[in-house]
Amino acid sequence: MAKIIMFPSANNRSVAGTPPVAVNLVLRFVNFFVATVWVITVLSWPTLRWIGAFTVTLQGFRMLMLFSDKGVFLDWIFIGYFSGYVALHYFVATYRPAKFSR
């Protein structure tokens, strides 16, 4: 016959299975920091959107004008600016802290 080992359910877990208090404090601090950055970003989003679009456009024109120079890697600089702009759009559009969820 096989020996069946019963694993503890979620309701029967002991205190030893809970994370330490320091980890909870760090996670709460990180969540608070990200929520604060999100609020500041959302409040200044109309201005940031225009500045970001203008900067990415200027980097694109700079890349196109100096594409034939050797030793200048403006394509990677443009890709970095564009990726940062897209990440900022994604952060504002999809992320919502738990305190602000409906």
C-alpha cells in the first residue's frame, strides 16, 4: 500500500510559514514608493507626454541626419528614448495602485 502524506492546507498553516516582519515592511515601503511615483507621474502626465514626444522626435531626426557617420550609435540612443517613452505610457495607462483601485 502507498503511504499518503497530507500537506497542510492554507487554513492550517503554522506561524513559521509567515514571512518575517522586515520583509513586510520592505514590501510596504516599495508599494508606497511606487504608488507615490505613479501619483506624481499621473498628475504631471500632460506635460510629461508633450516633453517625451518632443524629445523622442528630436532624437529621431538626429538619428536620421547623422546616420552615415561612423562611430555614432544614435540608433541605440533613439531606441532607448523610445523604449522609455513607451514604458512611461504603459506605466500610466495600465498600472493602478491598490489604494486607488475601484
